[in-house]
Amino acid sequence: MSGSRENLMSSRWQDGLPHPIAFVFSGGAGLGAIQVGMLQALATVKLQPDIVVGTSAGALNGAMVAQQGLDRAVETLTALWKSFTREDIFPGGRLAQARQLLATRNSLFPNNQLSELMCRMMDVSDIEELQLPFGALATELDTFHGALFTSGDLRLALLASAAIPGVFPPVEINGKMYVDGALTAHVPLRAAMAMGAASLVVLDAGEICHHRRTPRHVADMFLATMQVAMRQRVQVEAPVVAQQLPVLYLPTPCPISTSTLDFSESERLMREAAQMALGFLETAVVPTPGNMCGAPHFHDDEPMLQLLEMISA
């Protein structure tokens, strides 16, 4: 892309969207690499966030943007996702998972490696120390109400936001137990509004067509089922939110057959997501309230009911 075209696109998006602009990151486990590709495209057109909010894996990506700023975070996250393996996040074979479940009665995997990864990624201890206002959405286990962490211990907030029930153990913060924020909102649109956003740029890695392959691992089955249920809410919520403020909903490459627990395709996912998002940004119309640009959707060749039938078969 030529410099003049980049400048025109930058001016169109950065000046066309009302500030503060929030980058909103969905959950997605291993599909979080898709969000990195989207960030590459956003950096190319110089569309910068003023606020960052995320759920689960999206909270991890978002925290890096809030810590380093968009341009530097793109470089860091690209290198990180290229290096990730399944064992880095979901360690151990089935025997180890069975032992973990027997010992804890609440999870297949320990979260110690995920915690260590966060310590390596983050240069600050508290959310308030980040460069940009940041929120990590988790779900309070007792009430199943959403909890948006915008201050306090960054590592604990990220662990809580990513604590997929049955996959990772719940996380205790100030005497309360928390699990994955996707149970409350797979795409935390209203959380971004609560943080004062005047427009939203949505980085959603959770398109339904990702699950073209039958889930075979119990964690994959749970993730797939949870994601289907949560995306029903996004279908309803996104148009309602878009009536109140501009929403730019970036597209996701499809079809993708990789498992949400698989990190071997991260480089390809980043590349395809970046190409699709950049092409979209070149031609899309700047949204206004009541006129969402892009949309969450289920693809006709992979309806929700088919996925549920596959899981229950």
C-alpha cells in the first residue's frame, strides 16, 4: 500500500470515528492469533485506540496493546503468537489432565504456565500502570454477573478473565471466585461503553465457521458449546449497541478448521486476518450511530444447530 493511500485511510478512520475509540477484543483461546492479524491491519491504517477492553484470550492481547501502544504491541504479539505451542497454555496429555481433574475437581489444566506467561508478557503489576485505560472482563462464579477489572492486580485480572470453566481453575480476587469473562460477554461491547467509549472497533476471533471440524477433546467440546451460546448474545447485542454509537466490526477469515486448542496455525491465521481486515478497511464506510460497519454473523454453511448436533452425537 502506498504512503498516500495509507495517509488517506488513516485520516478517514482516525478522524472519522468519535473519540475515545475503544478496541474491543473477544475471547477465542488459540484463535486469538486472528486478533493479532487484525491489529496489524489497524496499525497499517494508523487507527489508534484510546481505550482497550477484552475477554479471555482477547484480554491478553488487549493488555499488551494497553501496555505498549499499538505499533510496538503488534511486533511483540506477532512474535509471541508465532512461538506459542499448545503445551505453553494447555500442558500435559490426557493422563495428566485426569490427574488434575481428580486433584482439583474443577479443571483439566493448571493455570501456572499461563500465569508465568503473563508475568513474562507484562512489564507492570497493576492495571493503572498501563499506558491506556484497560478493562478485563471476568464472570463472578457465585452470581454469574460480569466483573470488569479496570484497576488492581493485572495478572490476576487476566487469569480470571481467561479461566475457562472446567478447563482452568477459578481465580480468587478479594475473596470472590471468578471464571472466564466469555460467560458474561464473548464480545464485551457494553463493558467498553461503561468505560466511556464513544465508538467501538471490534476484534472478534469467534466466528462460528471455525468449528467446521468435529470437536474431539473434552475441552474443545466445552469451548465450542460455550462459544455457540455466547455468540447468540452477540447477534442480538451488537445491533442494539450500534444504535447508540458507531461500531466498526472487523471481518474474520472463514472457513477455518483449526481447533481452539491448536496454536500450530497461528502464523497463517495472522496473515489471512491481516489481509482481510486491511481490504475491508480500504473500502468500508465509516460507521455512524444506527449504521454498523461490518457485522457478526453465522455462516450459512455451518449453522449453530449443526455444531450442537456434532457435539451431542
